[in-house]
Amino acid sequence: MTQTTLWCDLEKEIPPECLVDDEEIRMSYVLPEDKPPLGVVNIKDADMLISTVKWARRNNRPLLPVSSSPPHYHASMGTPENAFIVDLSNLNKITNINRRNRVAIFEAGVTFERLAAPVRTNKLRMMLPLMPRKGKSVLAAYLDREPIIYPGYQWDISDPLLCLEAVYGTGDLFRTGSAAGPGTIEEQWEGGEFQKGPMGPGHQDWMKIIQGSQGGIALATWCSAKCEVLPMKQRLFLAGADSIGPLVETAYRQFYRKLTDIHFIVDRNALVNMVTKDAGNREMARKASSPWNMIYSVSGIEHFPQERMDYLARESEKESKLQGIMQKEPPIMSADEMLKMLEDPSSGYDNEFHWKDRPLGTHRSVYFQTTMDKAAFYITKFDELANEEGLDTEMIGRYLQPQIGGRCCHLEFIVAADPGRPDDLKKVHDFCQKVAAPLVEYGAFFSRPHGNWAAPAMSKAQSTHKIFQKIKDIFDPDHILAPGRLMLGGEPNA
């Protein structure tokens, strides 16, 4: 089928104004080193998405979902031949926010900065990742299991995602959890049901089949996600140390006693990137920062908020002092300013630069799960591997995010790169793509194995990988959704 015939066939299913074949626009969905997709479909509703998937099945065309603004780092996995981008960013309705049930229901194109204000108006707070970039889709972040900065409120690794509406690779629309019914969504609201139950329908956890599949099983149109009650009083603290060990031990003690809300650990490089929008302040921030820094908050909600907050602050400080750690002010800003920066998704931008891009202009990240007590080991190993490749370890930021109340953690290495120096960018990119293999041998668990990380990660879970492949065959029998992702068939990654 020629490209002209292909477009004519697609225009029978999709309004022409929703189709894009302009090369400059198509290239905006991929990284400069990747080939552009064949076209872009701007999805307006679930029916249009169903039509697009069914058309792709008939014509054997790969579909790659997008719901966030550029840069689209998924493009680093390569673009399959003749692929079409399915742009879900126009699905941007906030359907419902219910304080009594502590839930927000919204579509795939809703961003963190757009959702934050109405959630706060309802006296709730979102479960945020660490300073998400501008234009980042909330649903995309939750589907990819990006870690949130509130580990004490995370009871399952899937939190805060609850229910989904999604279209499988067969073209069938499906709702997971309590959203499946009985009745329409509006009828469920009238009966007091607000899509809080993620399990089901039946005894299966269908949401978890879709979550983490990188768009390879189904394309989600909307979700429900849990929020928490907005505190009446809050205080943020920073504790510094020369090594990560005392901070990890303190964190374990604080989680055991359920003292904190926001809680994460960053090294000096990452902290400087977070707090300095102006390059002129970087050296001042470096001098004021410790080699390792633990940021955490305590709060009071409705009953005796001041007394509760004071107690939690006092007990948290006791646990720090037991490890010889003293609290200090954040560099070049007050604790209140830093708290606002962490809880307001629109406050951390600098002329469109995300905080991870501030050192040189762009970055690549390597992240996996482990336990907090093993973080120091992996940090040493990662630095050794970076040195072997000739990378400057002073251009690497390190971020440890406790998860599920400290039971495990997300460990991330943010490697700065200069987009104006193609050789430098390629060197960083190639290193971050291949470094997973030795880290997996050391025991790192790549629970979100993007791109080339999938091969070494799946090699350690052969039986699980066979189950994933069977699931792919059931829900996407023609392998048109994000082919190659997670090594689930279709054209392999670049």
C-alpha cells in the first residue's frame, strides 16, 4: 500500500484535521538522532482512538502513544518503521475531584501543573514525583510508575494509580477496577462510587497488566488516582551528611515511626540543580550544600494541626541527632520556598529548562529499584563504570527516593549532557543505554526497563518474560502497540 493510499484509508476513519504529516511536527515527537514517524493522529475522544487502533490492525501499522509535551524521551528507544504517533494530549478534561473519597479523575492529556490547582482548591494534594517537567502527563507518569515523593502514603508500588479506561490492541474498550461497573460512571457517582477500587473486574488486577507496559498492551484515555488531605500546617527540613549511610539509617527510623510526608535523599549535584534557576548562583549553592542531603516534611491535618506538626518535627529531629546529623537551611532559599517548589509543579521551571537539564542543557537518566541499605554500593559501582567510559562524575546527580514506606527505593543517576556537542551527547546516551547490563549483574532491579535495559532485565526473569509475551499475544495479537518495548515482539528497539 502506498503512503497516499494509506492516508486516504486513514482519512475515512479519522477527521483530516486530526491527522498530521508535516515533517517538522513529526520530528518534534522524536529525538534528533531518530527517524520520524510516518504520521501523527491527534486523538479527540475514545471513539477516535478505537477507530485508529482498528485501522492500524488492518494495515499493520505500529502505534506509539504520547500524552506529554516534548522532549519525548521514549524516542531514545527508536521509532519502528512506518510508525504512527497517537497523540493523546488533547484528552485534557478533569472529570471529577472528590475530597470525601480523596480521588481525582482525569484524562490522559492532563498535566501536573494543570491538575495541581483544582486539586488544591478541593483541599487535597496530589501525589507528585520530584519536580516533574513542564507538560508532563499525570497519567503517563503514573502508568510508568514514576516514584512519588510521599513514600508514607504509598501502600502499593502501583499507587497512586487506581482505575483506567483503556483501548487494547484488539480495538476493544475496557475499564478496570470499580470503573468497570455496574452502570455508567455518572450512575456510579450518584450511588457514591468514585472509582477507588483498582482490583477487578473479577478477581484479576487488570490495571497492573497495563501499568508499566510502556504502551505495549493498551492505550489509556483516563484514570482515577488517589490524593491525600491537604495539611493545614507543614514544615520542611533538610539534614546534611558527608556520606549517605547516616541519612539512610535515619530514614529507616523515621519511616518505622511514620513521622514524615515528603521524604527523599539527593547528593550535592542534584540539590544544586534543584534550587538554582540562575547559573550565577550555582557556586554559592554548592558551598552551602552537604555532599548528601535528606529532605523531608512533617504536617498537621485537621485535629490539633500545630501540636501534631510540632511533635513530628521534634521526633524527626531526635532521630537525626541519633545518627550525628544536624538540620540546616536549604541552600540559597528558605525551607518554605523549597516546600512550595516541591508541591507546586509550575514553580520549578527556568525558561523551559527542567531541573535535571540545568547543568549542560539536557540529560539522560539511569534508574532502578533496590533497598536503601544497598544504595551506597550501587553508587560506588555506577561511578566506577562512568569513570571507565571517561565520564565526569561531577556531572552526575544522584537521587534516592524511598518507596512503600521505605521498604524499597528508586535509585536514579542523572547524567548531564551538552546538546550542542553531538559527540558528548552520544557518549552519554550510549553509556546510559548499556550500563544496565553490568548493574543487573550486581543485583539492580530494573522494574521500568526502557529501551536497551529490557534485554539484561528480562534475562534475569525468563519465566516472567514468557508470561509477558503471552499477555501481549492476547491483548495485542498483531503487535501494533509500541512494538519492541519490553522485548514483547514486533520490530526491535534501535
